[in-house]
Amino acid sequence: MLGLEQRVIGRLQALRAKAPLPLKVRLWQGDEIAMSDNPSVTLHLRSPAAARRLLDPSLHALGEAYVEGLLDVDGPVTEAIDIASHLARTTRVRPRIGRLPRWLQKHTRRSDRAAIAYHYDVSNDFYRLFLDPRMVYSCAYYRHGNEALATAQLQKLDHVLRKLKLEPGQRLLDIGCGWGALVIRAAERYGVQAVGITLSENQMLLARERVAQAGLSDRIDIRLQDYRDVPSDGGFDRIVSIGMFEHVGLANLGTYFRRIHELLKPGGIAMNHGITSASIDSRWVGHGGGEFIDRYVFPDGELPHVSLAIRELSAAGLELADAESLRHHYALTLAAWSSAFERNQAQLQQIAGERITRIWRVYLAGCAHAFAHGWINLYQLLAFRPMGGSNGLQSPLPLTRDYMYRDASPPEPAHAR
């Protein structure tokens, strides 16, 4: 029977003959196998344990080996992700589609807060090194595709706020307010009274600091609060949730949208901006990518297909008015984050340590790949709570989408990110 080293060499040689890759593999004993004439990425297998993962690769197995230091990667991380994806698709002994997430996950207030703290409370300084100056940690909005990240994120904030059709004096609730960028923009530009809630203490403290610096403490209230515990206090005119419902859980989508309906005044407008599964069955990302994210990045995160989100939204009594896919925008956003992460790796490692830096390095580049290849999507779902009138149920929105773009500021000159 062939030893492990011979099996790995044989597998890689067979793969090169079938489909060359820009990869060189260096085994723990020193042997090297070039998968093409001009490899741009070198994979260092530090131990036999890494080799076993390479014999039956999945994105989870390869990502785990990298995070735990069983293998190292030299070369552009984006190319390394492309190669890992190819290996997972074409060389696995047991092909695997994305499995269903844990439908019985309870998502209690305590477990949700712990999951959010794990992801967001690494360090505010950690996020500063790869996000834009406003620290908007969600999909940007590109008009040209080559704007600076800061420009695209401001365009996203304004795109969302225009869709909500804000008016001075209205009450706005931001579920999952992050570091406060959207509520600050809404109060400054539209004159609303805003409440922002988050389960991350780091986010809350910095958001409050930024609100005070903007002189808006009398118009913005930042709270450490679960969406299920927000008091109605007469209701909100507008509700927005950006990058939060991924943490709600598939079994709790009905509860989530019912709570939005309860908190929204009749005639009020809500926007849900969130990542969705490309699988009609709401499965995780295939080839083991979902398992990696669940273990290392977003504990208990679950992605619904957009059809499930719309179904639960509608069952809660909200009426869908508009659905917009921003998949291509998120691929660009993640590419910008990943590029900044690569530039600042040394500082990031000083802040968070090597293991967490490795997790985020592969996570950001991997998610950019996943969006670019349609494994996952992102939708903005605009809905409202109908209000009865003499002619039936009334909508607070105009008859056309023109209003979403009419007030847009002139496009800024394109420049390189």
C-alpha cells in the first residue's frame, strides 16, 4: 500500500495532467510538486495531517488546516481561494453540496449576544484597518464599479435612506446599527429621530461616541438591546435592518418580521438588507464553505433563500414593494476589504493575533469569491405596513421607483480604490 506522501504526489500529478493549476505544493518532507509551469501560489504542507485534508479537500478542511497552522500559503490570497475552490469542486472523494443548517438552533437572547460578541467585539481598531472611515460593515453601492470604498459606502447609505422616503421628525429604528453610520447620516441629512440597537458592546460605545462628536445626542439613541426587547413607544415611522437578519435563524424569521410589523406604524416603511442563500432550500454555501463560516466566523449564522425571507415577511403582514439584488456590489465590497486586509496584515496580527488574522484573511477573500460566483446573494427588501383608507389598503410609497434615484447627488469622478 502506498504511503501518504506517495498518495499525495500521485493525486497531484494526476490532477496536473487533467487540469493544470497555478499551484506548487511543498510537502512536509521537502518534496515539491508543481501543478503548472508557472505557479503563482505555493502551499506548504506542514504535517501529514494537512496532506490528509488535501487528499479529500473541502473549503472547510482546507480553511481549517490554514487557520490551525497545518499549512501555509505564499502568493495572492485571491488566487489561493480560486485554487481551493477548484480543488473542492473537482477532487473530493465525497462530493458535498451545502448542508442544511441547524434548524432547531434556538437563538436565545443569550446565545445571540454571545455570537455577536464573538464576531464584532474583536476590536474596533481591528475593523478600522480594512473598513472605510465610517466603518460601514455591509455591502457598498457602486454606480461605476471603480469608486473608492468610502464613496461607495456613502452611496449605499443614501440609497437606503432614499428608499425609506424619510421626512423630518419621523422616528427611525436601525436594527443592528453597527458603529452608527446610518443613523448619523439619517439624522444629519433628513432630520429624523433615530434609535440604533446592537448586541455588540464595542459597537455601542463607539457609536455613542461618534453620535456625540456629531452633536446629535439629542436626536439619536444608541442602545445595547435585542430586537425582541425594543418597546413600541407609539411605533416607528421607518425601520431599517442592514446585515443583521443573517443572525436571526431560519426558525425565527417569522418572529423577526412579526416584530418589525409590530414596531412599525400603519403606513410605515421597512427595509431589510441582508445576505441570502443561493439555494432554494436555504442550504449553506457548498463545498464546505458554510461549515467553515459557522465554526470560525459567524457562529449560529443561517442564510435563508430570498423566497423564504419574502414568504415570512408577507406572512407577518408586511407588503413587499421592491426587491433589489446587490450581489455584484458585495463582490466588489469584499474585494476592497480583502485588499485592505492584505495591506495591513502586520498591524491586524498585532491587534488580534495570528489565528484570528488567518480566519479573517481567508473569510474575506472567500466571501468575495462566493458572491462573485453566485454561491450567495444579497437582497434589499423594501416593504411597508399597509394602512386602511377609503379606497382600500394604502401604500406610503410613490407609484414608481423614480423617487429612489431622482434626488441622488451627481456621480462623483471615478478613481481607483
